[in-house]
Amino acid sequence: MQIQLADINMLTIDSMFELAIELRNKGELKKSINILNEILDNYQIDDKTYGIHAVLGGIHIDLGENNKALENYQKATKLNPESELSSLGLYLTLAKLNKDVEAIYELMRYLKCNPAYLYKDTLEELLEGLKEGYMTNYENEIRKLAKENGVES
């Protein structure tokens, strides 16, 4: 059995990604960012790139670097519009940046074509928020998406 160069690159990428996750879990966030950026800078990868951006987005949130998180979550959702984790990360980051309209549009974009799993808690929170006068301009859409996804008001 011959090992191809592409196989070696994938092993390297996978081991680097695992190391970055390990470092993130240990709280060594800057080191994790460096490794993830090295993967993005030095390897051409297609099906995993969105995941790297999603992880980077989460790390930047942990560091309070919301604009960098936003940039990475936007890249992740562009690369994989059906990733609920990336979409939810983008939604939450937009909300942290007080970009509520863009946040609700991201939620609606995702849920228009995909079922809610991770978004169920968010829909419950939005229904509660409606009672307090939050996002009332989008009440019909929120209630419709909640109902379609089995979230009760």
C-alpha cells in the first residue's frame, strides 16, 4: 500500500487540528489560534475549513475578540451554510455586537432551510423576549419558526 502526499497532508492537518483543540481545552487559546491559522495558511483543505473557522470563532469569543469571532463565523457559514453550529455562533456573535437585526436574519436564513437542534434554546429565549418587548418587529417570523421546530411559547 502506497501512501500518497495528500494522505500525509491530511494526517498532518488532523494531528495539528487535534493539538489545537487540546490547547484550547487547556486554556492555551493563543497557541491554539496560531496552530489553526497555520493550517489555514499552509494547507488547502475544503471540507474541514469551515470547522476550523468555527473553532477560531469560538476561541475569539472566549478572548473577548468579538470582531475576529464575527469574521471567522461569517467565513464558516459562507463555506458551509448548513452548519448549525457555525450559524448559531454567528447569531450569538452578532447579538454580542448589538447587531440584533443581522442576528435575527441569520437565524431566519438558517431555519428557513434546516431544522433546529441547537437553535431550539435560542427560539425559546426569543419567545420569552417577545413577552418583554424584545424583537417584536419579528414576532410573526419568530413564532412561525418556533412552531415549525416544535418550540412552544
